[in-house]
Amino acid sequence: MEEELPAERTIEAYLDTQTTLLKHYLSEPSVEVSLPGDFPNLQEEATLVVRHKGQDGTLVVQHQLYIVARPFIGILTLTALNSEYPTLLDELDFVFKHFLFSNAH
């Protein structure tokens, strides 16, 4: 997914808004933010890890990667059961290391 990110808006401000929305809509969320995230070679990027209970009470993890290529911010989200997250995170790291990010449209 991608959205426009106005030039004056920082990634930190964007994540503050996202975190507020998540806390409003999810059951008992735990939110961890990493700035910078998984890609130290990018100027603006972050990782957000959200743990919350699903409708059936199962613990769910959303791993969200935010990459800024002005004027856009791209968001990649992996959603998994908490019990499956460590294994999927290893696979996700492999995928992330092979991404090429560009603001060309």
C-alpha cells in the first residue's frame, strides 16, 4: 500500500497517527516502533510491530515496514499468529533484503 506523505510531514508524525488509530481499533495492542527500521541505507524508513488479540482471543502480530520515497510512503504488512511469527520473520527478512525501492511511477 502507498499513500501521499506531504513534504512537511515526518515519518515520526505519520507513525504517531498510525499508532493512535491502531490503539483505537485493536484489542489491547502492544506497539513497538524502530527508527530507523530494517534498512539502514534508506533515509526515511521505520518498522512497527503490533501485537493484539484477534476476535477469537488469539494473539496476532502485524509487522509493518514503512518506506518513504517522497512524495509517497509505502507500507508492507505481514500479519501472523504470534506462535508463527518468529519463523515468518526469518522469511520476511530474506524478502526484505531482496527488495528494490524506487519512487518511479
